[in-house]
Amino acid sequence: MKTFLFIAISSILLSCSSKNPIILISTEMGNITIEVYSNKAPITSANFLAYVESGRYNTNSCFYRTVRLDNQPNNPVKIEVIQGGFYQDSLINQYQFLPVRHESTEETGVLHQDGVISMARMEPGTASSEFFICIGDQPELDFNGKRNPDGQGFAAFGRVVKGMEVIRRIQGLEDSNQYLLKPIRIESIKRISE
């Protein structure tokens, strides 16, 4: 209940702010700077920022999944992303907050274009801690896209402003069934400006 209240209050405060937060993701391969669109996707942004502010991503998080055109042979709808978060179910269960309401791209207008950050999910309303970053435009991840059978797409909430070269290097690493053989450790995720 406290988590829900914290996210709800944060969502209201963020929607009143004129500037979007800037987040720095420091990894063992380099830094990634992201603008979080709290003005367009307040619920999803508040959820992500709750993890950042609590320091939960600073312990046991990594980029662990790479999806490229060449490693999804059985999926007719191809996408290109890298995914990060806690990776192991035991860590997800330990560090994750309650899931948040799904904010579709139809609602926010934030489309899955090159460098956009979005929440991973199973069913709508199950997104919590795991996130991904698009490499190239990925319209099949938007509302009415064909990547998910439910057609609701994913909840995009920001965009990389610096560090796409780091993301592309991570995407090119060796994998087995889309999971990196050596996950890339996230050293910290922190807010660096409003």
C-alpha cells in the first residue's frame, strides 16, 4: 500500500513539473543518459523513478537480454531491443514494487522509436521493474502493434539522449536464446537533474 501511495503522489508531482527528469545509467560498458517523460507518461515514469530513488536498481541489476533480427527465428514479428532489470526471479521477487496500470502509446503518444525506453510486461498491468530500450523504430511494440497478441503494446516513458553507442554494443554481445552469456552489470541508476 505504501508503494502504491508513493507512486501515486510522485505521479501527481511529476505531472506538475515543467522539466522532465534526466537519469544516468552507469554500466560496466559505459554510461547511458535518459530523459524520463514524466509529463507524457506520469504513471510509468513515477514507477521507474520510484526504483531509481529507492536505489533498488543499484543492487543486482543488469542488462541481460538482447533481441536482434538474427536471434528470434520463431517469431514472425521481429523487434530489436536490449532488456534490463533484476533478471533472476528471486531478485525480482525481492526488489520489485507492485505492478502499475498500463499506459499505452495511444494514451501517452510516446512511440517506440530509436532510443525509447519502455516497460517489459506479460499481461497489461503487470509491468513493474523490468525495462527495455529500442534499437531503431519498433512500431510493433506500440498500441495495435502485432508483437503482443493483446494489441495493447508496451508502456514507453522516455528516451535516450546520450549513449546509444553503449546500447548498440550491448545488443551485439554473444547470447544464447536472447539471454546474454555475460550480463552487463548496471553499476547505478540515478537522477542527475530535473
